[in-house]
Amino acid sequence: MQSNAALEYDYSLAKKFTFLTILFGFLGMLIGTLLAAQLAFPSLNYLLGEYGTFSRLRPLHTNIVIFGFTVSGIFATWFYIGQRVLKVSLKESKFLMTVGNIQFWLYFVGALLAVVSLLMGITESKEYAQFEWPFDIVVVIIWVLWGLNIMGLIGIRREKALYISVWYYLACFLGISMLYLFNNMALPTYFTSGGLGSFFHSVSMYSGTNDALVQWWYGHNAVAFGFTVPIVGMIYYFLPKESGQPVYSYKLSLLSFWGLLFVYLWAGSHHLMWSTVPDWMQTMGSVFSVLLILPSWGSAINMLLTMKGEWQQLTENPLIKFMILASTFYMLSTIEGPIQAVRSVNAIAHFTDWIIGHVHDGVLGWVVFMIMSAIYHMTPRMFKREIYSKKLIETQFWLQTTAVVLYFTSMWIAGITQGMMWRAVDEYGNLMYSFIDTVNALHPYYVIRTIAAIMYLAGFMMFMYNIYKTVTAGREIEEEPQFRTPIAA
Amino acid sequence: MREEWRIIAYVVTSGILVVMLYGYILYLYRSEKSGKRDYEKYGKLALDDEIDSPVIEDKPASERYKDEK
Amino acid sequence: MFFRWIERNPFFMAAWISLVIAVAGLIEIVPDFAKAARPVEGLKPYTVLELAGKEVYKKDNCIACHSQLIRPFKSETDRYGDFSVSGEYAYDRPFLWGSKRTGPDLHRVGRYRTTVWHEAHMWNPPAVVPGSIMPAYRHMWKNAADIETAYAEAVTVKNAFHTPYGPGIRKGKEAWEKYKPTVLAQARKVAEEMKGTEGVSKEEVLKMIDSGKVPEIVALIAYLNRLK
């Protein structure tokens, strides 16, 4: 091991994926902001001809945020954390470097083509699984390459103990593999009909209720393994590292891990409440959703307790602030989810904007905050430069926090209002409102949401600018900081 | 009839999983109390993660565990 | 002991993670498969034109704002009609239940809206329903629906899943050429009920069909009329 003196971690892949994370984050949020505005001001639907309607753009927004932004964030942080906690450099394996680079380029080109295909309306129309089969195949290849890298790095590791974050990345890899494969089973019609029609078109192997079951098994767990598991993996690394405090209870982190895996999967049927899925299963879906609070809060509380006795860092270090707020939003949305999964609440909440609000306090407050802090933490170490501006981070923090709060409160009110109006009856038992009345009532909330979206996007642009300036003009540092990320005042 | 079987399967599997989860909690605390294992030292993995930081375990668990009875 | 065994090797752990993930899926999903796929009595498969319309619905992603699932509450059955049952979706690949109702449920829209209504509405929603925030879909008058792909889909589901289509639905170019006039005739029937809009007259729509192309709007309306 003495020969390692000159050996360094190789951040080239982490850098590349960080670039994509920022690019896709910006694109996804830009489109999201346009969508928010379209619901408030429908004339904005006609900016891009047939390609610019709300409906055509919505899958673009969701897919870019999930498969573009979040997944590149997961890759970027993996190629950073993975080496470090396993104490092995990618430089030590030509093979893994090559695999990683192929993964990167395939992903970059594939993502651009997929964006074009969705714009053109080439879609399977299953939510968060819209890509048609040729793109599915590319996704699978990319995913397998990533898996190869995880296993490979574990295989050549110097540190034989696996840190908890590695467990989370591993679970993310396995979970998404299984889900994606089963949900996207489809027959390409071009080949089964003797060469007729579009090459891209396919038809689902499952029909109707079955398709719905598989889809929501996928949809629910894709959130688990895409938006929860890997992000928890990130915070288990970045918060202790940034604060210099080891995680409060390592045992608790192991428990929450298995608890999360076990419970999350059973809760999927809560997406199909009051549908044609058997009653008892819907009930179990609710029960498990409520149980889900425990492991989720286990992790979040573990994070908060990690800061025990070190709370002054919260005021001194904006990154700590970001991460602690992210855990708080995580707690919020993991209590909100189970509430929505209670059958009587679900009857009102389902199909309304409350669900949209729930998704966004989770994604804007938890996922995006966490990934941004990760990038703030990694950049000075990858580029050997100090973060350009603390003021900018502080402003960004308050702007985006206000935006998230505005976003979810307006959507809660909108959702509950509309849910109540749909079911309101007069003294004779007749429906009180026509559908369009319930749409008109939402206008003010849609306007507030648009403002929130613009604020959040502005905050993200400050983040982009700050990172750009750091990389190009930040003060150089000689030595990698051990804990706290250096930020110019 | 099939529906009943399924409910049984569901309850039994989740029962087993619950028992295992709690078993795991017990296992963790017991093995730490008896001094067999110190889980909390793994928390350091995130902090001392330079490539030349000392490793916490230099043998894979499969070999480490062999030494125990 | 068991837990030690899992901790011992990352690949045991991976196997265990996969197992935990898979078990839930197996029990939740698989047993319902056969039952849920059985069609209700009298359910007919989509015609090729309707399938093409469904493709338009998918392509322009109406699912972003519309559900097709009426829940068993009085407030929903009063508004939309009978609640939905599993067997009605037997030929829906993929399912189009949706998850957001920015607009109303459409599962039984064919019961209370007509061709002419849809025509005017899709051309300019706020003109029909003041205050509507639904976008207008005027490109559907210009674009041709992909009836050949719809036919390919019918062939596929007939062969792979035994969807009961007639003998006219067969593999290959020739069979399609022979079948195409049937689709065009169905399209013409829908188009003849239309009135024409300020931008595209009824004659232009008919002319397009006679030249062998079905405007997307005609296929879409055929599909919407079928939702009953």
C-alpha cells in the first residue's frame, strides 16, 4: 500500500456527469416553469406549434428531471463517493474507466435522442416510462454498464467494509433494473406484423388493469429507488463529511435501510385506490404506506442527530443549511405521502393538484436541494478551487426555500379546493359545480405556482452561475479540504 | 378460493419479513453488546476517505468471520 | 447465523435486496393477472380507426390532463356515468387511466358528447366552454393519423394475445392494402357527421380521406365516440 503515495482519485467521470446534471436540471426546470405558466395562461400553449402544448411538454419535463437530472446526479455522486469510501481510484482500472466513459457518451447521446422522440410524440404513454422500445434498450445498456462499474469498484476495493451509502447505490441499481425491465415489456409491432407501420411503435404485454398494476408497482418504486434510496445514500456521505461529524447512529442507518426496502415495495398499491384493484390490497397499501414513516424518519432523524452539538454550523455553513433543510422536506413529504394514502383522504386528493404539490415538495425540497449541495461540496475538490460566492448561495437558499413553500402550499389549497368542489352537493343531492367552475377556481393558485416556479428557476440559475464562476475564476486551493467546503465570503 | 390463498401468502410473507427485520435489530444490538462487533466505527468511513487513509477493515467479512466461533 | 451471512459478502446482500424487492411484486401483481384481463361481456376490440385515434390520444398525451377511471362514488357516477370495472379495459394496451384530472374524466365521454361537439371543442376549447384551459389542437386537422401502425398493432394483439379480430386483420403488406379501404370508409362516416370549422372546411377533410389519408382529428373523434 506504500506505492499509493502518488495515487489520486480520478474525478473525470464525476465531472462529466456533474455537467450533465446541471444541464438537464436547467432544462427540466425551464420546461416545468413553462408548464406551470401554461395552466395559468393557456395562450402560452402555442409558442412552438404542435410541439409546445402542455400535454406534449409534460413528459419531457418529468423525464428530463428523472432520467436526466436525477440520474446524472446519481451517476456523478457515485463516481465521486464510490471511489472515496472504497478507497480505490478509477485510475487503477483501465477497464472500469473505459466502461464509465462508454456509459457517459451513450447516456448523453441517448438522452438527447430520447428528448427529440418525446417531442415528436413517440411515446408508450405510460407515466415515467414513456420511452419507446429502442430507447428502453439503450437505457438498459447504460444501466448495465453502471452496474458493472459498481460491482467492479467493489471488487477491487481496498477498504473491505462497505459504507452505508454504497448499500444505497447498490439497492438503487438493483431496484431500478428490475422495475424498468418488467414495466417496459412490449412487443414492437413493426416486427410482429410483417413490417407494417412505424418502426418505433410497440404494444404493451399487459392490458388494462394488469398494465395499471405493473405500471404503479413501477411508478411507486421508481420513486423509491430513484428519488429516495440514492438521495439518502448521498446525504449519508455528504452531511457527515461536510460537518466532520460521523453519522449519529450507524446501526440506525442499517435498520432504516432494510426497513425502507421492505416496506416501500408493499405500499405501491396506494396509487390505485378506489380503482378496480382488489380492496384488501388497497387497504394493505394504506397500512404499509403509514408504516413507511418509520424507516424514512429513521434516516432523517439520524441526519438531524448527526448535527447534535454542532448546530452552529447551520448558521455558518450554507451547505449544511441546504442539507438539513433537505432532510426536513424529506420528513415532510414522507409524512404527507402516507396521509394521502389513507383511503378517505385519497378519495379527495387523488387526481388533484395536491398530488402534484406532494411530488414537488419531495423533488424540489429534497432531491434537488440534496444534489445541489452535493455539487457544491464536490466542485472545490474536483477542480481545486474555492466556491466563488457565499452571498450567492445564501440568496439562492432563501429564494428557493420560499419558492418551495409557495409551490406546495398553493398546490395543497388548489387540490383540496378542487377535490371538495367535485363532490359538493346541494340540499337535494345534486352536484353543485360544473367541471369548468372547479377549473376556474384554481386560477389564482396556478398564478402563485408560476411565480414560485420562476423563483426556483432563478435560484437554480444562481447555482449554475456560482459553479461556473468557481470552475473558471474561483481562488485556487492547494490541498483538498478535509471537511468543510471552502467558500469565498 | 384463490383470493384467500393470496391473502395468506401476503400476510405470511410480510410476517416473516417483519420478524426478520426485528431479528436484525436484536442481532445488531446483541453483537455490539457482546463486543463481537463495533458498528459505529464504520461511521468514520465517510470522514477518513483519502486514498491513503488507513482502512478500517483490510480483510473481507467472509474471512474475518471465519475466526469467530 | 443468517444476518452474518448477508453481511459477509456484498453479493449475498445484492441477492437479498433483489429478493425483497421481487417478493412484493410477485404477490401483489401476478395472481390478479388472468382475472383482470378477462373482458366484460359484449366488449368489442377497437377498430383500426379507433386504435389510430388512441394513438393520437397517446401522441398528444391527453393523459396529462384527463383520466379514464370513474371511481365508485356518487359524486363521480352522477358526473360521468357508471363506475369503471376491470373487464372494460381488457383491450387497453397500455391502460390510459391517467393520474391527474386537470380536465374531466373521459371514460364515458362518448355517451354525452358528439362528433360535432368534439370538432368544435378540439378546434377551440374556450369557444365551446368559456374559461377552458385546454389547449386547441389544430394541427390534428393537418396531420394524418398513422393508420398503418394502428393496423400493425391490431395484427400484433390478434396474434400474440388472441384479441378477437376478424379474418381481415392479417400479417403483411398485401393484407393491409386490402384492409385499408375499410378504415377509410369508417373515417368517411365520421367525417360526414362533421360540420367543418372556420379554418378547415368539411370538404377539405373529406378530400384528405379520399386521397387515402385520415386526418388525426377524425381518428381521435372515432376513438372518443367509442368511450362509452
